Amino acid sequence: MTNERYQNKKDEAKKYYFSIGEVYCPTLRREVAFSRDGWNDILRKGRKHRTIPDQLRRFNLLRHAVSVLKSLNPRKQFFSVMDK
């Protein structure tokens, strides 16, 4: 992947990430903020930058973050564990 294509993917992901703002998560019973700290976690692990393939995977998974957070249901998770 060229540096220009990577930068385009990164810019798109960043724009989307910061457009989310906050999402209510029923499991946590609170808002989850998509902040600068979270964006840095996508790009870095501690002080080291993540590999480009790892960053790209995280960029692609961002589109699922809101639906996952909204669909988490504590009762459903509890009973699915108890049924096993």
C-alpha cells in the first residue's frame, strides 16, 4: 500500500471517528466518548506506533463500533453465559 493510500484511509477513519461523538452503551449504563485518547489507542500501543496493517484493520472495524456498543445487552449476555 502506498503512503498516499494509507494517509487517505487514515484521514477517512479519523473524520468518521470524531463525527461519532458519544454513544450510549446499555451494558455500561453510560455514554462512551470517542475522544483523542481513543484515537491515539487506534494508532499506538503505549508509546509505539502500531503496524500499518494493524491500524488499517482498526480503521475498517470502526464502522461497527457504534452498532456493537448500542446492541450490548447485559441481560442477554448474562443468560447466554448461564445457558452454556
